[in-house]
Amino acid sequence: MNPLKVQISSIDKKINVLLKDYDQTLQSNFQLEKENQRLEGMINTQQTRIAEMEKTMNLIKMTRGETISDNEKSNLDELLDQYIKEIDKCIAVLSRQ
């Protein structure tokens, strides 16, 4: 067999192996990206739940008359302001109807 043909055949085989590896890497990357998105969603959900639980805990402390830190008081004031704004929006919508 011609040495040039042997080299071309060898290069062709190596290219096929590389293409196969590339396809596998792309598929693996896609799966890892999906998993990463799922995990980031879980983290966001957990962070939201933690924040809500902290707010609830502060409300409970306040209703029980327990002392809360200045930071907790500030956070609670912000939460109450948000609730008041939401209530005002609801009242405005209801008054239009």
C-alpha cells in the first residue's frame, strides 16, 4: 500500500476519534449545564425560604415581646413597609372597581 494512503488513513481514524470525543464532550457539557441550572434554582429557592423564615422568626420574636437586634428591627420595618405598600396597591385596585 502507498505510504501516503496509510498516513491519510491514520489521520482519518484520528479525526474520527477526535470527532467522537468532541460529540461526547458536548453532550456531557449540555448535561452539566442543565444540572447546574437545576442546582442554581434549588439554591435560589432555599435562599428565598431562609429569608422568609427569618422574617417570620423576627415577627414571632416581636409579637412575643422578645428583644430583637437593630438589624432585625430594620429588616422588620422594611418588611412591614413592603406589606403596607402591597395593601395600598390592593386598596387602590379595589377602589377602581
